[in-house]
Amino acid sequence: MEDDENPSSRAAWALESLYGRIAPRVFGHAARMLDGEVTFSRVMALFHLYRLGPRSIADLAAAAFLSPTAASRMVDGLVAAGLVSRRESPTDRRRKEVALTPEGGAVIKGLRAETAAALLEVLAPAPSEVAADLAGALTRVAEVLPDALGD
């Protein structure tokens, strides 16, 4: 619930409002880029690999909030789509490592570009001083918050 007295709450609701304006465009683009097979879990796994490099299926399961079995099936689909590769770990033959392929990296770069374009479209009507204030505030916030991916 929105709390007008709490600055963090006001900021959260303001960000939620922006998110609500860009999400339909970004997810529509993601669905086209992933051939209609866009799911939150797939996008989370691809971003996780993009940010942190090759990971085990167990790591991807945790990042995407999936069971190991569901994560393994998700990876099967991503491999079939050519977005990730799976290989034996060079340090532990029992472990499989999953990595982005160049195609998977291109998808993530495309999603990031689409997100930035959607945000720019939403923010375009704002006066330049408001946009500058927002950029400064978001930069300061990003500097003090932990990274959601743990890197």
C-alpha cells in the first residue's frame, strides 16, 4: 500500500508506475525475440548468465526461482533455441555448466536496448531538469543498493 509519509515507499510507487508503463512494451519485444517462449524464469536465467558468466543448472534454478528439474527443462529449451550451451564443467565432471551463446547475448543486449528505449519514450515528455534530477537520483541509489544478482 502506498505510504505518503515514507520516502522509500513513495519512491517504490513512483518506480512501479514507470514500470507499469514500460513493461507491456518490453515484454512484447521479449516475446518476439524469444519466439513467443518468454517467461520470467527464462529472462532471469539469461540475464543471470549475461551478468555473471557460465553457471550450473543449480545456480540458474536458484536465480530463476525454479526447482532443479524445472530449471533443467528450461535449460533444455534454451539450448534448443540456441540461446545457451551446456557442457561438462572443466573442474567437476558431474556438474554441467550453462553459458550464453552469441545468440543469447544478442537477445539480452536487445532486451536491454528495448528497455532503455521504452524508458526514454516514457520519460521524453519530462523537462530536461526533471530528467537530470532523476538520472542523478537513480545513480546515487544504484551506488548504495546491493546488486540483486550478488556480483
